[in-house]
Amino acid sequence: TITVGILNASLIHPREVYHGALKNLANSLIVVHNHPSGDPEPSKSDLKVTQQLAKTGDIMGIPLLDHIIIGDGRWWSWKETSNTSN
């Protein structure tokens, strides 16, 4: 667990995410979070953070493999969404 948010927001920064990856000598990273609303569609903020994490991972040599958002019986995958738009 890196952060616990409030009802409709959570503050996150790549430094906190990658701190654990560095500390544990990770080869790659998958980020998962939930949307208590039940709708797993990413917010603009989710998409921005995912892009920041991907850039950070590229620079650090610890690639972001996926960002998964879990909702009520459904999920959203950045990797799957990115692959379908190509």
C-alpha cells in the first residue's frame, strides 16, 4: 500500500511508487488501485499519473507493465487499452 485516498481522490507521486520498486530491486512494475464508485474507467488524473509513471519507469529502467483499476466486478487495464488503440 502506497497511499490511501479519501472518497473521491488520492494523492500519488512517482517517487513514492518507485521508492518501493527501488528498495526491492524490482525489474518492472504493475500498479493496481480501486475505484470505490464501482466504475473502473480512469479519470483524467489516473491517465496523467499513468503517463508519469511510464516515463519515470523508462528513465529508471524499471518499466511500468500495466496500471489496472478495479471497480465493481469490472476492471480497466492501461496495457490492454494502449494495445487496442495501436
